Amino acid sequence: MILAYLGMGLVLVALVFAAAGAIAGFTAGRTESVEGVKWARWLGLGFCACMMLSTITMETALLRHDFAVRYVAQVGSLSTPTYITIVSLWSSLEGSILFWGFVLATYIAVTLALTHDRKSPALADAIATWLAVGAFFCFLMVGPANPFLPLSSPVPTDGPGPNPLLQNHILMVVHPPMLYLGYVGMTIPFGFAVAALLRGSLGAAELKELRNALMVPWGFLGVGITLGAWWAYEVLGWGGYWAWDPVENASLLPWLTATAALHAAMLPSRRGTMKGWTTILVLTSFLLTLLGTFMTRSGVFNSVHSFSQSDIGPTFLGFIAVVLVFSVVLVAMRIDRLEGEGEGGAVVSRESAFLLNNLLFVALTFTVFVGTTYPLMAEALRGVKVSVGEPYYNQMAVPLGAAILFLMGVGPALPWGQPSAERLRKLAYPLGLGFGFVALGWLGGVHGGWPSVTLFFAGFASHVTLAELHVAFAAGFSRQSRRIGGYIVHAGIILMFVAVAISSAFRIDQETHLAKGETVEFGGYSLTYVAAEKIEESNRERQVAHIDVRKQGALVTSLDPALNIYPGMGAPIGTPAVYTTAEHDLYLSLMSIEPERIGVHMFRTPLIVWLWVGGGIVALGTLLALIPSRVRA
Amino acid sequence: MKSQRIFAIGAIVVAIGGIAWIALGNLGENLVYYWTPAELHQNAAKAAGATVRLGGMVKTGSIVQGTPLTFEVTDGTDTVKVSTSEIPPAMFREGIGVVVEGTVAADGSFQSKRLMVKHDNEYRAPKDGKMPDEKAMFGTLDDAATTAATP
């Protein structure tokens, strides 16, 4: 009980700090008071400290199984393993809002530490913006999503434990924090962009700061999305990893606009143009993270009308509306001050490639946004329940994605300003590698269509990327680290493109029943159902089917797909078993299990492991692009 | 310089307009309607050839095991005959809430490509004679992935 009041008190104090800091910061920004900046900074640190302490309070309550705190009674259970208990902080609405506040506090504290020697009024505006966002989340916790509500007696002796899906796989422990770090971190570049607009100037140093601040959450968001896809693949048992589900789309949208912003931000440093556009993309990315949180947290997708019954729906929608109006007004008032008289390039130049890049990313964002929100609009306005089918997304995303891949090859090969004929002739080498990839694919069974187009562009882009990396490494790693990081990101993305194209076009699957001892031939493997087994664990019961996998008579591996049964949850959750090779994955998903007979869904998906490897390469590239420049800053 | 900028902006506007036009056209062709058996009958014309999600309860005594598996989905007033070559999930049985995704065949029966049984924490199978909560049920197909990526 005492923990409930302690946590509540800390959130209240954090709210006061955040609100006061926001007011002090904006005032200092208007009056250009150095003393005011100092005040905003201290109030900001106060907010961070209280937020972190309240999160520690919740963790303590969770670990001590203090069921007098209602949230602990909701998600805690004495039988849950300790690490699951720790992460059940974000397994339900109230706790996830608290975790959100914790992540925001961490971001603000780190950014304040990195900018500790700066006393400019622009920084005051940025601090004020971050704290205003922080104040809103504190307000949610004081009001509609209070994680520290005490539970009136009688205090239960045990709880149900967190959502079984959270307990079912280790990736579910890692993936949400990554997404949070991506979502919440967008607040920091948002603050810098608001400050730039308020002051009507975005100098070279500020631009660099903005870009670095954007790259951090962008990197986490990318990792979060990839881990989410991997989790879906390893756990959900339908053999795929991406279904254009609203929740997946919600995380993809800000990643797309932030990617566009990162590219747009490279133009002003070169040419002095696109400053205003860059800030618009940053504001949009932040708005999309809010929209994503709203969509995933308000239950709006079960029904438009259910959101008002959810605790935070209306409040959150109101906040989005306020941020949207604020952003639009701010941009309308200040954009002309930021848009300097920069020089454009020739039609065929690096500048045009960047413009086209932004156009494609915006088009992709628009496509996904329309598809995601259309069902909500249709239900709200016409009362019809519809969803947008996957073909819509695929028909749009495949050509747009191919165009982006094409540009990833051509763009870096084009010079800034006016291209010389010689530079253009040099494009012949990458063309050669493009045809080489297509030929290689042809031997492997890829005969035409989008997969071949993808291979061609991927080959082209690979050559250009490797050539750029070669030049950058020759110039010295420490001087070129950002460029090197950027091209390593490109290399990872190219690999992911190839994996996505080939794995989705050449996946084969089959469903079958297998009696005990029976063997089925599938995709070059012989699968034999050997035995069923029941395993009792502290928090669940596992029903496992042992299946021997043979290739040309020799035993390759034994796969154990399972159905896990959690108490308090009606239906079992499947755990597919996967045999991974560099060439393809063999993936078995259990549909039903009886001692004498199982129903099993078999998949063979080529090259899919390279999707996760590509994600890792992107993360590595992001780190390289980021860390050295941070150290220098 | 000025004319070049105007040209560039014009080109961008045309490009965005074109993409928006294509997107909205594609959208209309790929809508998936959520219907109960009664609504499916009312919208028979619209349903022809389209992908539909049909929600309801598995009618008692209607399950015929085999390949394909057939059963009837009811909303209390109307029923639709469904056939699927899929292996049903372990929970599949009479009286349970289901959502099937597929198309309506020429003979009026429903060819399911995807069969889902309602199974989340909040939702409990309806008591005898009571209809499953339609809204909770329609969420079914999204549930798995929704829980997946929810931060």
C-alpha cells in the first residue's frame, strides 16, 4: 500500500516539475534569459529524477508481489519467472504509460547531459517542448491511466500474471522496449525542430544536433520493427513475419517519415535548401508516433466506438489534435524564415535523387497511412466494418520499394550539382553487377517478375554502396565514420530487400495430418512424427510433438513444435519450430495435437534468415554513424 | 532559378496526385468486409468475388469432418455453409465463435482460406443460446498481431 502512495506522489511531483519546466523554458526562450535556461534545465532534471524513481517504485512493487497496488494485482503472479515479472511493467496499459515516462526521462536526462555547457534560448525552447510532452504523460498517469491506484481490500494473495503472449517468447521481452525507445525518442528531435521553428533559424550546428537526435530513435524504431517481425515469425505460427496489420503499420509510419527526414537533412548542410521541409518531416514523425501509440493503446481497431470506453482514448486524441494544430500553425508562421535561398542541382544530380527519395518515402507513408486509417473512417462515418486487404499494400509498396532500391543505387553514384558525362558513363559497372545478380537468381530459380527486378536493382545498389564504402575507408575511418555508417545501413537494407522479395515470392507451404510414426515428404525433407510429450512448467503446460527431419535418408535435426497452455487463457498458444539454414528455413507449426495424430502446417521459406541479418547490419551501421559524431559533439 | 523551382513544385504535386489516385483506386478494390451471415445475405451482390470476413457461431451438429471440412456459421437468424481445406485449430468445436476469411462460391457456400477461433483474455465463449459479442469477435483476426507489436 505504501508503495502505491509513494509512486503516486512521485508522479505528481514529476507533473509539477514538467509543467513548471515547460513554462520556465518557453518564457526563457521569449525573454532570451540565460537564468531562465538554467531554471528549465534544473526543473527538467527534477522531472527525470521523479519519473525514474516512480518507475523503480513500480518495479519494487512488482518484484515484491505487492498486490495492494492494483496494477500488480492485474499483471503479477507468484508463479511467473522473475525476468517476466520485471518486464510485466509494460505488459498492460497503465504500466506501459509509466514505462513511456521513464524512457522519456532517460532521453531528456541524457540530452541535458550532452548539452550541459549550452545556455542558448533555443535550447530553452527545446527543453520546454520535451517537458510539455512529459507533463502530458504525467497527466495521463494522474488521471485516466493511473498505474499506482491502490486496491481496496481484500488484497488478493495471487494474480493472473501478464498476457501469455508476453511470456511465450524471449523476443517479446526485448522487442517492446526497442519500439518504446524509438517512439519516445522522437520527442527529442521534435523539441529541436520546434525550437528551430520558434526562433526561425536552423544553423549548421543545430542541424547536426537535430539529425543526431533523430538518428537515435530512428535506429531503435528500425530494430524494434525488425524484432517485432522476427517475433511474429517465431511465435505466431503462420509462417510469415509481416501482415500489414494496423499495429505493424503504426510503427512503420514514423520510421518512413524519419528516414525521409534523415535524408532531407543532408541537403541543407550541402546546399542551404530544404531546412523547412526537414523540420516538417520531423514534426510529422513525432505526430505519427503519437498516432501509433493512440492506435495501439486505445483499442480503436476492435471498433471505432470502443475507444471512448478505453481509459486514454479521448485524452490522447485531444493531445494529438493539440500537437497537430500547434505544428501546423508553427510551420505556417515560420517556414519562410527557414527556407533559405539555396541552390538546386541539375535535373540529373544528387540533389534530385534526394528529392525523389523524399517523394517516394512520403508516397509510401501516404499509402500505408490511408490503408491503416481507412477502416476507422469507414466505420466512424458510414458505420461499415471493413478492413484493407494485404493486396492493397503489396500492390503499392512493391513498386515504391523497388523505386527506392533503384534510387539507393543511382543516388550515391550521382555527383552534386552538374554531372559530367564521365561520371554517368561510370554507371556501367554497377549495371554489370545488377545483371550478375539477375543471372545468379535465374540459376536459383528466379525467373522474371518483381523478384528479378529487385535482384537487378540490388546488384546495382550493392556495387555503388561497396564502391562508396571503399572510397570512404580509404579516406580514413575516423574522418568518414558517419558516411561509412550510412552506407553500411544501405548495405543492410539492400540485403533485407532481397530477403523480402525472394522469401515472399518463393515460399511453399502445406498442411497435413500425421499419425504416429507416419512420414511426409515436404520441400526435399522427410518429416516423421515420433512422439508427443506433455511438459509441466510453473506458469504453463507445454504439449510438444517430436518430429524427426531427414534429408536423403540422413537425420538432419529433430523439431519440437508445441502448443502452450496457460491457465486463465482458453486457447493454447502455438510455438512453431524452425530449422534455419543460409539457404532456407523449414518451419513447422502445430495446429492440433493428440497422442496418436497431429495436424501440422509446414513452410519452407528461402533466404529469410538474411532479413534478420540485414536488420543487424542496419543497426550496426546506425551505431557507427552515430557514436563517433556524438563523441565529437 | 525561380522558374525551375516552380517546375519542380509542379512536378512534385503531379507525382503526389498520381500516387494518391492510384492508391485510392487500389484501396477500393481490396476492401475486406466484415459481415455476419445475415449481412452476407443482404449484401450478396457486393460479396460476389470479394474477400469477406464472416463472423458467427459454429452451429451445433453442423461439423462434417473430412477434406474439405464443412460446417455452418450462424448468427441466430441466418446461417452460411462454410467449407475449408485448412486444418482447424485445436479449439475448434461446436458452439464456438469463429471468424472465417474467404470468398462466396457460386453455389452460395463460403470457401474459407483462413479460419480463426476467438481466443483472447477478455473474451469467453458465449453461454448456450447466447450470441458471441460481435465486436470482440471481429477483432479476432487482428488480435494475434495486435498483441504482437503493441508497445
